[in-house]
Amino acid sequence: MQYTVVINGKPEGPYSLAQLKELAIQPGTFVRKPGMDDYKEAHEFAELRELLGFSYQRTAPQYFASFDQRLMASAIDYFLLTCVYVLVVFVAYLFIENKFFRIGTLLLFVPIIPIAKFVYSSIAEASAKQATIGKRLMDIKVTDLMGSRISFGTSLARNLFKIFSVLPAFIGYLYCFMNKKQQCLHDTMANTLVIKQRLL
């Protein structure tokens, strides 16, 4: 495994794990290894904690997803779910000849889209990825107030609380413009954050 290390503001390396021991690595030194989109602090790597004797320093997130990032993520999710809906209806039309049954199938599945979005979001945001496909594409994720993964119960409650953000007139979503952590109303109710990756 090769590591890139930020030294005096510049990325250097790659270094092997053994070579890192020779460097003056501090817990807050930024390190990245292959497959990572961004740097993390050295104490966040289990192997570096073991090698260098660091302890994990749990800190609250500092970078929060903006309203437009969250909106785009939601739009992507709805687009993908709508594509699935169109595919299901198309397949149904291949096997259903009766005109009234076709119309009924079309109308029946429309309300299922927001229900599917609720179920999918609740599961995905409590998963190891902490995000739906839309959020992953926007490089944002849902966490608790300390940046950790949330439980399924919390995720379920958070998505249920979106009712209060939508009614009346999406006021709960606009609440994110009035606090530094850019939490919508349902985030404050569920004690969650939507964060983005740290940028250097």
C-alpha cells in the first residue's frame, strides 16, 4: 500500500507504510492512499494509529452540504426511481392488453415513487455508504452530529420528519439558510447532518 502525505502544504510520496515511520507524521497530517477521493488526517487510519501510536481524535464535522448539492442529489434519486417506474410500466404494458388495466397500472405506480424514495433513502443513508446514489454522486452523506454513521431508526425518523420540512411551502428546507451547519428542519429534529468531504 502506497501513501501520499501532505508535507509543508505539498503532497509528497508515494511512501510505503514502513517509510511513513521515518517521517515526522503527526495525528493531523493529511494522508491519502489509492482509491480515496480526498485526504484524511493520519489518526483516521487504523493502520497508522497502530504503527505510530496515535489515538483516534473524534471531532465534529466542519464541512456541510449546501442546499443546491442536496437538491441535486434528490433530483438524481427521483430521476433514477422514475426510470425504474417507466421500466415497470413498460413491462406491464407488454403483458396487459386491456386498456383500462393499462391506465390503472400507470396511475397505481405514480404514488409509489415517493414511497420508494422514502424506503430507499431510509435504508441507504443508514448503510455503510451513508448516502443514496444521488448523494454519493454529489460526494455528500448523512451523519450524526459527530460525523458518525446513523442507525436505521434515526434514518427512518429523519425521512419521516421531512413531512415537516415540506409543509407548509417547503419552509423546513429553507431553514438550512439560517444556520451554520446548513441543517434543514428534519435534520435538526433527527439530530443529523449532511456533510461533504473535506477539501484542501
